[in-house]
Amino acid sequence: MLKDKLSNQLKEAMRAKDEVRVSTIRLLMSALNYEQIARQRDLAEEDEIVIVRRQLKQREEAVDALRQAQGKLTYKSQSGSLETRIEREKKEAEILKEYLPAQMSAEELSGVLEEAVKETGATSAADFGKVMQAVMKKVGGKADGKTVSEEVRKRLT
């Protein structure tokens, strides 16, 4: 279970005094606990992967937002503190990626996509939803939804 792994790694990070890793693991453990309480049952591995992806997406969106804010600043002194925050968000994202399964290669994803198109009989962009659903069932947590969406759009247009 991911919770056990996180608990052990939290202890190691605390011993190593790795502040960023400690806070990232704590936030992830909190998100997992919150979701478990909300669902009133133990989380399956797929559920855990979804939660980790959600946390990762939040970090990536924060980096984008901070970069936009940084571009609008007129004072250089404020830019330095934003750069520090951007670097921390990037480190947190890298830590979260460690808890995700290995991602599919482009060739593997292409094969799954072709198979899904054949199964659904998709011929146009109107069949996007059917193909996405079929592909996401097959890839599980091994491919990012955004990447899959881009590939499906390319294939159907």
C-alpha cells in the first residue's frame, strides 16, 4: 500500500531533514486520508494513483501561474521570491512523480490508441469521448490524460 511506503519515506525524510520532501509527503498523505474518509472505504491502487496525479497537476498549474505572475512584475526583488517558490513547486512535482507508475512509451500508447479506435469504430472527431474512455480504461495510470487527449485528437482529425 502507498500509505505504508509514504510513512516509511516520511520517517527517512525527517531524519535527513529534507524539508521539501517531508512537507510533500505529508500533503500527499493528508489528501489520501481525506479521500478515504470521504469515500468511507479503503482506497484501491487506482484511486491512489488518481490522487497522486491530482496533486501533481496542482503543482504543475502552480508553476504555470507563478511564471505568469513573474512576467507581470516590475520589481526585480519580488521576482526572486517567486523564483524560489517556482523551484519548490518543481521539486514537489518531482517527488510526487516518484509515486506514479512508469509511464507508457509513445509507441505503446499509439498501439493502445489504434486498438481503441478499431474497437469503438471511431471515424471522426465526434467519436472523441468513446475513444478516450476506451483508451483510459486500458492505460490506467500509465499515461497522463492530457497526453492521451492530444493523441486521440491527432488520430481522429
